[in-house]
Amino acid sequence: MIICVFTVLAGFSVAQAQTVRIAALGDSLTQGYGLLPEDGLVPQLENWLRARGHDVAVLNAGVSGDTTAGGLSRLDWTLADDPDAMIVALGGNDLLRGINPALSRANLDAILSRLDTEGIPALLVGLPAPGNYGPEYREAFRAMFPELAETHDAVLVADMLAPLMARIEAGDAPGAVFQDDRIHPNPSGVALVVEALGPQVEALIARVEAARGA
């Protein structure tokens, strides 16, 4: 009887160990601002991945209002949850505050460098910059995401909100995909983000599984 119980528990422990734990380090877009808990990015993404057969847990490390500096300052706290991989989705609040893109780049570089050191695969999620800060600012902000992804061999989603803007450009009203503030996606908008983000998260999972099999 003792042997049977031990065998069952050992099997359960192995199964648990195979779950891929992905921390989503971000701001209000990650945290789920203005949405019911089940409608946010993290639960919708986790459900999407599980529906496709992945044994995965997505951890919500989003904090509303956070900047790249804030994300860097709480990186140790996020790593304490022992994630196997990390989604880094920061920069929107840097943009809203007009923070120098060089500072944002340095913070993201520090985050990705730490993940490199820890052997944790990363997915970097970018955002577009509007033109109201001028063309130089816009280009510097836009370029930092693909350039940092290449430097650190991170999976890249260059523009989180691209699927929503595509719908608006196709004729949908902003309210079809955004909340009233026109900044944060509504549940339907989050679903569009997940559809575009999901395959890249699958690529991230593949890196974790490859490392485990090495």
C-alpha cells in the first residue's frame, strides 16, 4: 500500500514538474485593467494555450502604471515565482510619460540580460509610438524592440495592439475592441491580442521544452 501511494505521488510530482510556468511581466495591458478577472490577457492566454494542448500556467506579473524601470525593479520578485519563461510587455507607460527611449531601452536590456543569465527564455512585446513626440523619438522607440530581441535572441511580437488597429482600419468602431479610454482593450480586443500573441508564446514554450530535453 505504501509503495502504491509513493508511486502515485511520484507520478503526480513528475506531472506537476512538466507544467510550463510563464510569467507575464507588464503593465495595465497585462494586468487586465478595467476587465473582469477572467477577461484579462493572462487568463485568456492561458485558456488559449491549454485549449491547444499545452500544460501551461501563465502568471500575472502585470502592474497598472508600471514603466520599464518599475518592471526592472521588481524583477527579483517575479523571478521568485520560478518561471520557466517570461513575457516582457513593458513600455506603454514610458511612452505616455515621454521617457527618453534610451532609458527605456536600457531598462529592457537589463531585464533581458538578467533572463539570459538565469537561462530563462523571453518573449518581448512591443508597442508603436505615435508621432506627437517627433519622428526621432518615434523611430527610437519602435526600433528598440526588434533590436533588443535580436541581441538577446528573444521571441518578438513587435506590436501588441496591431490586431486591434487592423480591425479599426478595416472599419470597426474603436469601441468594438477598446474600452472607453481607447487605450485598454475590452474582452473582444484582448481575444484578438491573444490570437496574435498565442503562436509566439507557443514558440516560447517550445524553447522551454527543448531545454528540458537537452
